[in-house]
Amino acid sequence: MDRRSAILAAAQRHGRVSVDALASELGVSAHTIRRDLNALCREAKLRRLHGGAEFVEGSANLPYAARSVLNFPAKQAIAQVVAELVKDGATVFVSIGTTPAIVAGALAKKEALTIVTNNLNAAFAVSENSTHRVILPGGEMRLPDRDFLNEAAIDLFGAYRADIGIYGVGGIDTDGSLLDFHSTEVRAREQIRANSRTAVLVADRSKFGRRAAAVGGHLGDADLIVLDARPDPAFAGLLAPVEDRLRLACDQGAAA
């Protein structure tokens, strides 16, 4: 990930960043960080504050390449837990997003799956195994994310019934509402959940409190919730009602 993407990722994750902390973390001068912050502010991705900057609500999501390396070990751990839930021969929905794509990579070791997805990264991840059947929607591919977010994608998930539906999310609000950056993302995610016998929400803990504009669905709607670890204690109240459906990839002994 380049330096400005790393700065934007930190601001999106924490809400605000400071010049001194970024300079120390990234190993560059405060002058370099100020220059980066000014450039990101000109692009309306950050808003300048004294000594730092804050993330601009509703600004564009991070590029896929930058998101794909964020919290990568956590996402790999989640993928291994989910892969154990999938039996050979199953029909599996896979949503857009980096975590679902990494889960799809773990599914490549399974046999004879039918993968229905609007995520081309996920399709490529499972394509090394020739026993799998991969079904994609048509239409224009969204770049640089390499996914499909159109009526054809939503209709595709409506035309199949999956044994397991795997979906990610842009953010999880303080009341448990699921957030994404576009309403079409919400519609596709909700169609995956509705047409899955077992709906599995996959998210690393940084998604708790992360802001995005489009809302739809709730944390408690999932049949299973696979996280890397427990989020900030401020969200403990959200997890209490779903404890029996919670799997912690990095702490299996703490989950049912």
C-alpha cells in the first residue's frame, strides 16, 4: 500500500489522525506527512485539523488494492474458520469485498462447489480448482474493484438458493446497523442473506464503528458472525444477543 493510502486507511479506521503519530508510524518526516495530508484534503478525502486531519464522512471508499492488504492476517484467519463450515458439493454465495474474496481463496481446497458471486476477485480465487462451478452476472464490471453491482447481480442472487451465503460489510454502526458505501451494495448483500440457508457475515473488528452512508440489514440478521476477534468494549452490548452465533477466528476458545 502506498503512503497516502495508508494515511487514508488510518483516518477512515480511527476518524482522525495526527501528523506526529503518522510520521513515527510511517518513518518519514512531519513535513512529508503534512504534504500528504494537504493533498488528501484537496481531494476532499480528509479535512485538515490543527496537528492532523479527520476523515470526511461520505468520501470515496479506499481503492481495492489498498483495502486488500488491510488487516490481512485477520482476514486469513476468518477465511479458515468459514472454509471449515463449507462442505464439498455445496452451493455458496460470495459477496463483493476483500474479506469474502480471501474466504473464496480458502474454498479453493474444497471439491465440486457451485460458487455464485458478483466478485471477480473471488471467482479467480476459486478458479484454480477445476472441480468448482463458478457463476457470474453479466454487464459492466466496476473498476478498480473488479466486481458487478447492477440489477443483473442482484437478480443472480435471487435466482439461486445457496447452502451458505458469505457476505462482508463496509461498516457496523453503534446500533448494529450494517453500512455500505452504495445502496446497490446493500441490496446485493441483503439478497445474498435472504436466499441462503445459512447466512454468514464476515468482518474484521475494524469494521465496528466504521462509517459509510448506505444502511440496510443488522448484525443480528446473520445466522453466523465470523470475526477475527472481539471489537472495542464499547460494542460488547451488540455482541451479547448474538453470542451463540459468534465465531472468533483468532480466539476460538472464547466463542461458542
